[in-house]
Amino acid sequence: EVQLVESGGGLVQPGDSLRLSCAASGVTLNYRDMSWVRQAPGKGLEWVSGISGGGGGTSYADSVKGRFTISRNNSKNMVYLQMNSLKPEDTAVYYCRTGSRYTGNDRKTGFWGQGTQVTVSS
């Protein structure tokens, strides 16, 4: 059984930081591109950040550049998202998934976590 489990979300104030974690079981992540995507209230899925299999390549949506940092530890089969200077518009459910920015947002493709809620109060 393959599982991706996100954790680390919560309720914070603007300017605060959070670190999200994605733990995988039943699948090895070291050769896979990984992404974080999010879904804000009333909006569709938005790709946020991606990291290459070995961790040497990272990319970010314009809305989070300079504030978020994606990383991974393949020996622990985990992916992380450090979120700094959080804004109310960052409020969303954050999902960890396999694939890059080019993979698309089809939940039936690849492996997805259950999501973790991030709420940034105004």
C-alpha cells in the first residue's frame, strides 16, 4: 500500500512560518520528482513548488518565490516545504504529490497525500 502523509499545517498569523512534511511509505521517492500543490477555498488546485529526484533542482510558483523552500531527504523518504513570511492568501489545503509542475493536477495520476490545512489569519 502506498501512502503519502502530510503534516505540519496549522493556524498562524501573517508573517509567521510553518514547515510542512510529507512522509512516504510503500513507495521509494528517490528517483521521483515531487511537488507541493495547494487548494485555496473556492479555487482549483495550484502548483506551488517542485523538487527533482536527487534534490538538485527546485522550482517555485511566482506567488511563493523568495518565501518558500522545498527540500527532501531521500534516506528518510520525506519531502519538506519551509514556508516563511506567510500571507493570508497562502491559506489552503496543501498536498504532497509525485511529479513535477508539468505533471498536472489529476488526482487519479501518481500518488497524493491527504492534505494538511494551513490557515493564515488576516
